[in-house]
Amino acid sequence: MNNEELQSKKRAAELYDSGAINEFEVGTTEGLKQIHRFLFQDVFDFAGKIRDVDLAKGNFRFAPAMYLNDTLKTINSLPENTFDEIIKKYVEMNVAHPFREGNGRATRIWLDQILKKRLGKCVDWSKVGKEEYLSAMERSPINDLEIRTLLEGALTSDIDDREVYMKGIQSSYDYEDQSEYDVHNLFGF
């Protein structure tokens, strides 16, 4: 049994159903910390806490811990008025990777909150294939055109649709190879 997956998926549903997501800061590191803390409060003692260790995935090294706070301040100050600016900010936050674990799942919700606030849109993640997404994100620090194009094609105006949100949670976990529990079976939609 994958306790992390089950517990944090329960929290992801609660985040939406309780309306707590609407109380969090939008587009800031603090808002991302709030999302992360909510999702992972039952599984990580570091939930919502900025990491103090260096991280790498494959050959890619994320922002060094010793510069992370300065990096996050810079990201906070990035503009988020257009779709392109928002995606640039999202890519930069992914490169920063502020938490030891759970970055992608929290940051995708964070991205949708920015898109909702600024553009009245969100990503229908169920329309974004895992391999295409991971490949585009891997290349995004060099050139974000591919991830921008992929996500732009999946935008929806259904920003208050629980089904869009829950399908997004399922897709987000699928990207992380955590698909033992289906949110449809757990929480219905």
C-alpha cells in the first residue's frame, strides 16, 4: 500500500472540497508552501518546508540549497500577466524544486491557481500525456516553447469544475508513477 499516494490524494480532494485552496496566496512561494503543507501533512515531516539539502534528478541538478531562498525571492518577483510569463514562472519554480519531495504535484496545483487568477483558465491535465509532459519539462529550462505549447493546448475555462480538478490530480500523480489509487473510485466525480 502506498500511504503517501493515498493520504496525499485524500488531502488533494479535501483541498478542493473544503475551499481551502481559495484561501492560499497565489503565485508566491508562500502559497506553494501552503499547498505542499496541506497535501503532504500526513506523510512528510518536512511538508511545506523549504529544503536544506541539494537535489538532483538524473543528470539535472536543481537550485543549490545555499542559494534557494534568493532564487525563490527572484521567482516571486517574476511577472505573471500573460500565459507565457506564467509558464516561465512555473518552469523557474520547477528548476528551484523547493521541497525534498512532492514538488511536481504541489507546483501543478500552484500553476493552476495562477492561471485561474490571471487568465480565468486552468490546465485540463487529463489532456496532457505523461511522456509528452515529462519530456517537455525536462527540456523547459533550456527552451520552454514545448511546455507552453503543450499546456496551452490543454487550457480550459472550466476553472470551478470539480471533475477537471480531480482528473488533474489523477494525472499529476500518474506523472509521478503513483497510480495505485484512482481518485474517481476514491472520491467520485
